[in-house]
Amino acid sequence: MDRIITRLPTVAARDQLDRALLEIDIAIALVLAGVAVTITLSCLDEAEAAAFIGAAWAQSAGVAFRLLRDPALPVSLVVGPRVPSLRLAAVEMES
């Protein structure tokens, strides 16, 4: 029997900021699903503008988020790996 391959839905973002936020949202979903440990997003036109919202989304999902700046390279966003919840860590320390 052939393996069924499913793909993420294709959505066309109207502007570059929407596109960057969509990429961040999908990367967080892939890390949470266990498909990837970390995902590096590079060459996004509005990466710096989307970084604050992306970091908030990642933090609420329990996923690490970094903005990498290198003068010789375009800005990159690194999503993942999963991080333990601070609430769970506090409970474990009290036990």
C-alpha cells in the first residue's frame, strides 16, 4: 500500500509581514507536533518586524524562539526546541 503524503495547506499572504507571521506559526506547529526539533527561517523580508509577535506565540506554546543577526547574512529566526513550562519547573522544585 502506498504511503499517503499530506502537505500543509498553501495560503497566500497579502503582505510580507503576514507571510513572516504565517511561516512562524507553521514552524511552531511543526515543533509542537514533533516533526522537527528546531526550524530556521531565513530570508523573510519582515523577519525583524514579526519577531516580537512570533516570540510571544512561541513562549505561549512552550517553544524557544531566537532572532539571529549577522552582518554578512540575512536576519534569521530560529524556532524550537520545546522548553519545559516554567510552572511545571516550579512545581518540581517544590516537591
